[in-house]
Amino acid sequence: MYLVRKFIRFLSLNIWGNLPSSWQRALSKFYAQLYTKSYSKHIIGPYCTFNYDDPSYLQQFKPASGNNTYQNFQDFFTRVYKEPINIKISTDAVWPCEGLLCEYGKVKETELVKVKGHKRHLRSIFGALGDQIPDDHYFSNVFLHNNNYHRIHSPISGTVTRIEHIPGDLVVLRPWVYKNDPSLPALRNERINVDIRSKQGEHWFLSIVGGPAVGTIVMAQELDIGSMVSIGQELGTFLLGSTCCIASPMPIKNAKLGQQVAVGTPL
């Protein structure tokens, strides 16, 4: 397993990571199209058997297409909950997504990351207004594995103050590939940044990061600058692969580094 991971890391960093963005995008588009074919639905059953211990896991979801059965693997990948995410009335903030918490710390304490020979701060992930993130905010990086639920929800109730698209690469996202710099792909890859001001006037920063085979990051149709969003409201969907970075005014209390977090559960 060690040699396999080492080989994959070599391919990810030295081969795929050095391809021009246009090549990464073209190859990703081709790869993603395979999962929209009807025959790809036949791998859903074996995939679930391999990835989920709970045989009734799929019963809580329905196909994104609106059909009674999954039409293809992408339909399964972008599945939706049959019932709205249950959020406790007393909860002020929740996890916006499901996945592995692979990096966490105060914004002012995060170290510079070397990207293509240049050192950059994690604030750069959040684009044009990254420098305005207060030092006492908390940075979190949640990696969404292929078997995770791939929709992003609002962590709070508030007003959308910014939506920014940043073009970029589509390098591999898996944290173990980068060892000490799990957030490096978020500094390179295409992403959409969404800022939300809470009812208390506090600012939250989200960066929805794409990766290989992500043909599109689809934002909710009604989402725009000035939109009012409720805690747990859907903001967007990944079409294969993803990472979500968060800069929040409050610390994490219900998860530790290296643990899985669940969408809609208290931060």
C-alpha cells in the first residue's frame, strides 16, 4: 500500500500536476462524461457495497434527476436527501458539507504554502477579499471523498455578500498526496468563493474548490449577491471530486483534525 501511494503521489505531483490547465480540463471532461452514460449506473451497487457499512445507506437519498431510480453514476454522486437536513433549533452554525477535516487552525497561525516556487498564504484561497479575513478567524479544510455527499450548504443564516469565480488548475485534491500542505490544491484549483454575513454581523468565507473530473461546480439557481440564506440551505453541487475551505469567526467544538464531519451538524 505504501508503494502504491508513493506511485500515485508521483503521478499526481510530477505528471498530472505539471500538465497545462487546458489539458487537465479536457481530460477531466472526458473522464466525467463516462459517469453520465447509462451503463455507469451498474457500478452504483458494487460501489455502495464496498464503501458503506450500512446496507440502508441509500434509503435516505433520492436521485438528483428526480427519477425513481438512478440513471447513471453522476445521478448517484449528486444525490439529494429525501427529507431536509435536520438542524437543531438552538444551533447557530453547522458544517456546510460532509468530509474529512484535513486542516484546521487560526488564520493568523497558518503557515505559508509554496505554490509553483512562490510562497502564498491560505488567505489567497479566498480570492480578492482574502486579506480582509480577520486574524482571529478559524481556517478549516474539508476534503470530500468520492463516497461523500457532494452538496454544499450554508453554515449559517445570513446574507450573501460576495460570489467570486477564480479560474485555475484541476490538480488532485487528496490530502495525503501533499503531506504537510493538504490545502495546496485549494491555492491552485478553480474555485468559487462565497461570503456570507450572519444576522449578528459576522463574516463567513467559503471556498468551493474543484478537482480532476469536476466538469462543473453548479451553484443554486436562486443564489446571488444580496440573497438571504437560511442555515442548512443548499448553496451548490459538485459534479465529481471536491474540497470546501472555510474561514469562520467561531472555533470548532465538535470535531478534531483527521475526523469525518457531517453536513448540518453543529460546528
